[in-house]
Amino acid sequence: MAEKRATPLWVDLLWLIFLGGLAVLPPVVELHKQAILIAIGVFQLLEDRVLQLAGETRGRVVVVLAKLVLATLLINHTRDLAISSSYWPIFLLPIMTAAMHFGLLGTLLWTTAASAAYTSFLIPALEQFSLTWQGAGELMIRILFFFLVGMTVNRFVIEYRIQVRRYQLLSQTLAEANSSLQRAQEDARRAERLAALGQLSAGLAHEIRNPLGVIKGSAEILNQKLTSADALARELSGYIYTEVNRVSALVSRFLDFARPSQLDLRPTQVAEVVEKSLKAAAEQGAMDVVKIVREFAPNLPDAMLDEAMCEQAFLNLILNASQAVGVAGGELRISIQPLDHEEAGDNPASEEGPAAIVVEIEDSGPGVPPDMKEQIFNPFVTTKKDGVGLGLAIVAKIFDSHGGSIKLLKGNGPKPGACFQVVIPVGEKALSRQDPSSGEDTRK
Ligand SMILES: Nc1ncnc2c1ncn2[C@@H]1O[C@H](COP(=O)(O)OP(=O)(O)OP(=O)(O)O)[C@@H](O)[C@H]1O
Ligand SMILES: [Mg+2]
């Protein structure tokens, strides 16, 4: 696409005045010369239109060729012996135009064409005169000037084009940066709104909890007081009791998730916490048909943990595993191993002992469906009929607040089951990474 012309009008006027200067110089009364000069002037002013109409590729050939033809005609009409016309620099016009619109090779070719057109005037001259060394030298000087001017202009134009391209890229990068900044701002605003909504729901859940407790207690007493003769009333109050229990459990879990974590950190053996969670799961009858395989490394250091929270977190993972293997039963492998500094990506000599403790909880169930893998740590994501979808969100929040992490490992081998890997930092780094004041879930 031809760009809009940047030349101001007064430059065009100046150009015409210079061209007028050529018109009033000898030979003055040569109508063809004047007509050609007018044609050159008009063509120069309309050059951009020609480029636009004929298209970039064809247009540039047309403008250079037209100027070359006009220049050749002008030389032909300014002296009987055209080769010695003082108007010879007019050839610089097509040469510079070519240098502006073509690459180096194109410029050289067009300059050669202009030189050939000029040199062609030698043929009629040689019929009357013979070429002297001096004359040939003069001709060569003029032709060399053609090439020098063409190449110089072309070099500047190419450098200018490179600069323009650079600025275009820069402005493109800036535009991209700008739009991603706008997106980030929108995300931040959305997150702010969601946080406010979360706070509101947490407050609401908190307020609902107390009346729920009263309803739950009353339903229980009502259930006991009703005579067995009134079967319908007993059934209905039974419904009230179980459903209120469900809502109450939901509210408590939601509050567990929403409440800022106040960690009570103490040096603790991870294996002991896991054993407590296994015991709690067994008390709920979750381990009846599950075979537990323990792979606990000996002599592991204590980790700074909030025992109650971590017990809850491991319990959630164990319950999920038990629910995954279902009533048919299966295997639950729990491994607790050290992670040395090199594997953790730290400076190997930074500290004695492991950098972290890695707990893997793997079951022989069907595994997490591939399309769910990205979402299972988000709150209220569940595939279970009676599930709330807060279990893993709470687990992630607990380990995040301990400076650790949890992820679902890619299934390796033929076993389809899910394998959750928890990393808990130990040693000096653990303390610096933990953020007890934070109640936010840092998981994306
Ligand atoms: N061990 C597992 N095997 C297969 N799928 C799992 C496993 N653990 C979690 N999931 C999937 O992740 C989902 C979310 O788990 P999460 O513990 O957060 O919620 P939930 O168990 O459905 O409900 P609850 O809030 O009662 O725990 C589950 O519904 C299930 O689809
Ligand atoms: Mg769960």
C-alpha cells in the first residue's frame, strides 16, 4: 500500500520553481523542452496517486520508467548534439526515484538503464565526431555519479525503512504490553469483587451456624420425644435432623476453607500426623476394605506443622482415596520420603538434612478424569453425589500456608489410580516460606 505523502505543499511549489528555472534557461524557445518539463512537473506532483492506482509493485515500475522516458526526451530536445546537453543531471531523477522504491539490486539495474539511455546519445554523435579520451572520460564521470547518487540515496532509504520497521515492532510490543496490562487490571478488579463476595459468604455462613446448631439440637430432642406410634412425624423429624446435619457440616467445611489460617506451628513428625489421620479415617469406617501400604523413610527430621490442620488435610486426602476405591476395596500407598537440596533446586551445600519431606498418597481407584485435573483444587468442584467439593481446596490452602505445595502427579505406568504429592519444607527455609498470617489461598 502506498503511504500518504508526507511532503508539504510548499516543497512541491519550490520544486516547480526550480523546474521553471530549467524552463527559462537555453534553449529557451524549444516547445518540446517546455512541454517535457511540464510533464515532469505534473508527474512529480501526481506520483503518489500513480502509486496508489497502479499498486505498489506495478506503480513503482511505472513512475521510474516514465521519469526515465521523460528525462531521455528532455536531453534529446535540449541540444542538437544531445550527448553534450547541460541537462544531463535530469537522469538523477529516475535514478533517485528507483533508489527510493527499490532495493539495492533494483537501484543498480535502473541506474544501468538510465546510463544506457544517456550513452545511447553517443551513437548519433559518433556519426559526426570521433570519441576522444577526454570525452569518454567525461561520460564515465557522469555515469559514475549516477551510480554514486543512486546507491547513496538507496542506502539512506534502506536504513530509514529498517528504523520504521523497528518502531513498528516497538509500538506493536507496547500495544501488546498495554493490552495485557489492561487484562491484568480487569483480573485484579474481578479478584477484588470475588474476595468481597467470599468475605460476605463467610460472614453469612458464620451467622447461619448458630441458629443451625439450635435447629439441630431441637430436631434431635424432637426426634427422641416423638412416640413411635406417630410414624409419619418421626420420619419427618428424622429428615429434618439428617438434612440439618448435612447443612451444618457444609457450613463448617466452608468456614474451614474461608477462615484465615492461624497456624500453631510446632516441630512435628510428619509420619505421626499421617498415622493420626489414618486412625481418624478408620474410625469413620473408611478403611474397612482398604489395604494400607506404608513406605515411610526412617530418621526424618521434624517439620514445623500445625498438627490439627495437617491431620485434617491428610484425612481429606485419605477419605478421597477411600471413596475412590469404593466398596469393592483396593490399595492405599502412603510414602513419606526426604527431598534433598539438589532435587529441590537449592544450593546443595546450603544446609544439612533434607530440604523438604514429600508425602505421596496413591490409591488403586479409577484416577481423576483428565478434564477434571485442572479444577479439582478449586472450591466446590466435585463429581460425588454427596460431595461438597471443598476437601482438596482446604488441603491446598493448608499446605500453601505451611509454605508447601500439593499436586496431582501424572499417572505413571499402567496403574490408573490418583497420586497426590504433598511437599512440606523443613529446616531453615520452612520458616521463611511459611506465612501464618495469610488466609488467602495462593493456589491458582
Ligand atoms: N483419589 C481420588 N481419585 C479420583 N478422583 C479424585 C480423588 N480425589 C479427588 N478426586 C476428584 O476430585 C474432586 C474434588 O475432591 P474434593 O475432595 O475437593 O471434593 P469431594 O471429595 O468431591 O467433596 P468433599 O468436599 O466432601 O471432600 C472429587 O469430586 C473427585 O472427582
Ligand atoms: Mg473429598
